[in-house]
Amino acid sequence: MRKKREMWTYCFYDYAGVTAHLERMSEKGWVLEKAGTVWWTYRQAEPKKRGVAVTYFAGASEFDAGPTPKQRTFLDYCEEAGWHMAAQWLQMDIFYSEDPGAVPLETDEGVKLSTIHQAMKKNFLPSQAVMVVLSIFQIWMQTHNVGGSVIQVWSNGMGLWAAAMWALLLANYVMNLAGYALWYRASQKSVERGGACVVRGAVVRRTSLVLMVVALGSLAVWLVYVAGMGNGWIAGAAFLYVAAVLAAALGLKSLLKWCGASRRTNRIVTCTGCILVAVVGVFAMVRYVSVAALERNFSGADGETYSVEIAPGETRRWVIHRDPLPLRVEDLLETDYEYYTYQQQLTQNSFLLGYTAYDQRQTVLDEPMAPELSYEVVDVKFGPLYDACRAELLEITDYQKEDGDLWRTVSAGDWGAEEAYQYDRAGEPRQVYVLCWPGRLVKLRLSWEPTRGQKAAAGERLAG
């Protein structure tokens, strides 16, 4: 016997939409066999018009091993009336009748509305409310997990992408809750006037489906993007964690239902198992990510490994990176130091901002101090963010601030820039500069005081 599966897009309380859809499927030769949260399964049958009834039993639970005594009594009544149960989805029961004109199972619209509302309060409304809170929390985390830095937040393409995806999900959950509230209120008024519950509009369902598809599509693109940046191992660990929690939840619940465990036992064991898997999974994932990150940063996989004899019989191992830097010490002055590491520390890019940090420093610390430099380059693609980025680069944090600390304006022409600032610490000039060009900001740190010619050479290379 052929079977068919389809992704379910109807809302839990939309009994009218479910009924109409199943009637159309029956006329095409497909009868519902199993209902799930995501997928509904049909079996092939004779194409004809059948009666379809959708009822709700608020006392049912997804942790039940089988129908409760009250539900069994109701099912027996339905069988006698010619209605055969096809599937159950949480508190929703779906029936077929070979007689399209069979007597309806529910005739009191007030009782129907009350039953639907009780079922919604038990399952749909709490879960949607939790997802709203979770979505808001995730959006907040993606935009506030870097200390409120404008540059770090708005240059983080992956973070903005994730925030946008959660925003789409949030819009979907809020729309579902608002849609139900409006439907319930309208149905109350209709029933009070002696009418029937109103039919939920298809526009809301289709909009919800579009939002969900776009959000899932964004997730898929985000995963490809992460993997393309060489961070697929992080995404892989996160997905294994989510899969383990879901497997624990669904697996334990199904196993205990198959074993005939009581609702209370199933709920306690399943929830406890999920919590244990979630906690152990967090520790395992954090450890995996931490160890993998340490190995990537210090194993020398991305650089050259040097063994240097520090003293007779004493050798140390150093990892030296050779990343291409727009500006190097050698571009400004002569140096014979051979153990420099050139590293592009961090790169973030979005459609609003681009941010890259560069660093050139000596590695063998026992040798005489060699000249070093580091700098951060901010490319502003969205003009209104320019002033905020400049203000952040010129910010003096409280933990390092002393009396007399300030940024003073210096000659921008020496650097070939439009604006230039130098940091004074307690009245003493430091070799820390913020240079400003149209669409580009640079924060430069030098270990020596540059000459005018070196400033011009540095500005030419950093201006982009």
C-alpha cells in the first residue's frame, strides 16, 4: 500500500482548515494515518468524498500510553455513530466517516470553543510563549554579547544573520499568538450571538509558513557560511548537541509509551533525561570547542613552528604566523629581527561594517625588544554608523583611565588622513593613534615614536 507524507502547516486550533484539507485529500485518494508535529502520513485509499471530523480532548497528553478511560468512552461513542478515529495529534482527534452526511460529533459551538481553548492552554499557548521568550533572548544575546560594542555587533555578519533568523521566528510566534487571540475573541462574540466559531483566515497560515521557510532557509545558508569560514566544527558540535537533546526527548517518550508507562512516570523520566543530556551536552560541547580552539591556535597548524635554543641545553618551541598584513614594521623602518609573527587576529564582515585586527610582534621574549605594531581597521559601509564607530575607538574605558587621559587632535596631513588623534596618558603622549578617512577608521599602536616620513608611509598603506 502506497503512503505519502506532507509537511503540516495548519495551526493546532484551525479545525476548519484541517477538516477542509483532509476532505480534499480524501477525494484525491489519500486518508490520514498518522499525525505529527511536522509530518503527517497518509495511506492510499479509494478516491471519494468522506466525512471528516476534528475534535479536541483537553484531558489527553502526549505522554499517555493510550487513550484515557474518558477518552475511550468518547471513542466508543464515535464508533457507534460511524466515526472511525484516524489519528491523534496531541489533544486533537481526527475521525473519518464513510458517510459524508454523518451526524456531526459536536453541535454545541460554545462547548467546542471552550474545549479548544482548554486544549490550547495546555499545549500550544505555553510552548509558543516559551519560544517568544527564547527568541527575544537569542536576539539579545547576538547583539549584546560583546559588551555593547557597536563595531563588534554590527560587523559580526554571522551574529546579525542569526539575530535576523530569530527575529523571523519571533515574528512567526507572535503572529500565531496574536492570531489565536483575535480568532478566540471573534469566536466568542459569534457564539454569544448564537453563531458558530469563525473560520481562521488562510492569509495568517500562509504568512506563518513563509516566515518559517525563510527562517529555516536562513539557517541553512548560515551553516554553509560558517562551514566556509572554517568554523564548521563549531556548527557541527552545536547540531550534535541539539540532536542529542531531541533524541532523548522523543526517544524516551516513545519508549515509555510503548512500555505502557503512566503519564506521570513518562513525564518525569523524559524531562529528567532531557535535563541530564542537556547539562552533560553543554559541558561536553564547551570542552570540545575549547580544546579544538586551543589546538587550532597553538598547534602550529596555521603557522610555522620554530625551535629556538634559548640557552645551552634549553630549547623552546614557537609558532610563527605569516599572514599577509597591509602594514608591517619592515615597511616603516629597518629591522633584523627574524622571529616576528604576523597575524590577522580577527576578521568580521557584514553589509554594515567590516572589521579586521592585525598584529606583528616578536615571539622569542628573551631577545632584546624588537619594534612591534598592531592595528584595527574598520570599514564603514553604512554611513550613519561612522560617528558611533569613531567614538568607540576614541573611548577611554574606566578600568584604564587616569587623571589627564585624553585623545588630542594631531596633524592629519602627516598621515594623509582627514582626521587624526593621539592618546595622551596622564599628560604623556603614547604611540596610539586613531586615523580617519571617508568610510575607513584605523586604530594604530606602535612601540616607537614614528617620524613624519613613517607616518606618511603608514597612512598610505592603511588608507586602503
